[in-house]
Amino acid sequence: MGQERDTERIIREFRLRQSRQFIAIGLTLFLLLLLALLYTRSDIFGVFSKSTIFLMQIVIIALFIGFSALNWRCPSCNKYLGSDINRRMCKHCRARLG
């Protein structure tokens, strides 16, 4: 009985982390595309230099990587889950994730 509750808790926590990861991916892509648009369409928000746009893109990518390093971990063993966003089982502790 206790193990079933623990498995349910792990699955719930994984789905929450997975949802946050999907949101982070979408937001990152949106911001990167917005910055590319700002560079090509200076008539919208004014002129931004190429180096400013590039720096802002690097910052966004670094923030995404940092967020993913903290968020994308197994709820059971806290190890990094790797690149598969639809993972069903942790490759480190074999906890059921979905």
C-alpha cells in the first residue's frame, strides 16, 4: 500500500516536471524567435545590434540549460533524466515515471 502511494507520488511529480519542461521549451523557442524577428524587423521595436541580440539569445539558452539541469531530474533518485522527454522509467533507479 505504501509503495503504491510512493509510485503515485513519483508519477505525479514527474508529470509536473514534464509539464514545466514543455513550458520552458516553448517559452525558450518563442523568445529566440522573437529576438530573431527583432533583428530582422527593426521597424517594430527599433534597432538592436547583432551583438546585443546574440548576447540576449545566449543568456536565454543558458537560463534554459540551467533550468533544465535543476528541473529535469528523477523525482525518486534526483538524477538527471537525459534527453527523452517522454521517459517511462528512470534509467538510474528504475522508478516508474509514467
